[in-house]
Amino acid sequence: MPYTMKLENEEKIAKIYGKELRIKPKYAIELCREIKGMRLDKARKYIQEIIEFKRALPLRRYKKGVAHRSQISKWYAGRFPVKVCKAFLKLLDQVEANAEYKGLDTERLYIKHACAYKGRTMVRYLPRAFGRATRINKKTTNVEIIVEER
């Protein structure tokens, strides 16, 4: 899959592409919006606080019927998507390993680009009574992260 961003100066960047992860796209999109532009260690700390329920992820687009959270400043709706955050922590570890392999300084890495979008939908069927079946759609998400040394 091609990246959604044009890449120039390949020597100063490292990238990772998570293909068809079993996480919800709406929370992945919101988390990408929050961590874009952060330092890598600061983003990892931010995600860890969400996992520990100390800070809520603000939902700016997908906020209909979501409760208010007192941990969020300048916004009102938020949730704690733990599964998404654990998947993002793995991706951040992998992109840091890629940067270290390329010889970049891991202390000076910034997230230049973070993008998540909907992947393939897996279709399953649940047998029901009287010979019927119910369709179950399992969503997947594609995530791409590009870090740059500054």
C-alpha cells in the first residue's frame, strides 16, 4: 500500500505501516489527530496515560452520545480506547526500532505524519434459530506513522 504523504529526504525519516489491524477506525483516527506533531517519547507517555485511565482521548468528530470527561481541557466528549492505544504503542516501538536501524537519534524523533483509515471488513455469520443467520461485520484499520529526526 502506498503512503498517503509524499516522502522526501528519506535519510531523516522512518516509517511504519500497520495493515488491517483489528481496532476500530474511529478511535484510531482520533488518536492519530492527537499524536501528530508530538515527540515520540511524549506521544508514548500520552498513550500510556489513556491506558491507565488518567487522561481521556477527546473525540472531536465521533462524539454523538458520548459522556463528558473532566480530564479533557478545551473539549467535552471523550473515551478511553485501551485496545487502540495498545496497538499504537506497538507501532511506536516498531517505528523507533526502524529509526534506530537507519541510524537516527531516537531522542530527537517527532511524529511528522500519523494517519488511520478504514481497512477491509471481515464478514462472519452467527447461526440463529429456525435456520436463520445474522451477519457480523468486523472492521479493520490501516495505520501509517512517519517519524522525522529534528
